[in-house]
Amino acid sequence: MNNILGLLMLTFPLWPPLAVGLAILFYVKHRDRVDTDRMPLGLYVVAVLVCSGVTWALGVFYGIKWACSTPGTGNLCGLVGFLVSGPIAGTLAIVALGAAILRRRPSQAIEASNTGKTSQQ
């Protein structure tokens, strides 16, 4: 188990750029898919920051709790929370939020008003 945690700690620098890249990718896909009825960028940024921040804190808390729960762990067991479970939890929150944003469809009211119009000739 220590070998896996060591490898995950070495991948720590990859998680923040991956999370930012995924957040941008999800918003661009959402913007292209839902032309006029899209989520405002400012609201999306706030939602990403809040969701990833809360899940990062929970990941850090539960990562430290898990890693330091056995009596044979050293004094650096808290690094697992900050370097492994926290960043992974924050990135997963961004993926979940992006998936939820991509499920949003254009409002039916806009489509209904556009189809009800007749052309003036």
C-alpha cells in the first residue's frame, strides 16, 4: 500500500492542471452545445471553486483520518490527505460538476417561441 501512496504522491503536480483543463473543456463543450441559454461564466467559476474547495477539504480530512488510523504509520501520514486524497477529490468534483453542466439542455420555452413564429411575406 505504501508503494501505491508513494506513486500517487509523485503525481501530485498533475492534479491541479488536469482539474483546470477539465473545467475549461466542460464549459467550452457546454457553451457550444447550448448556444443562447447557457450558464454564465462567472456563476460557473464560482460553482467550480466552491464545489472543488469543499470536496478538497473533505478529501484532506478523510485522507488524513484514513492514513493516520493505523498504529504503525509515521509522523508524515498527514501528507496523504494534502498530496493524494485532497487533490483527487477536488478534481473528481470538477468532473462531476462538468458532467452535470453538460446534461443541461436549452430551455423548451425558447424553442417553442421560435417554432411558433410565422414568416412575414
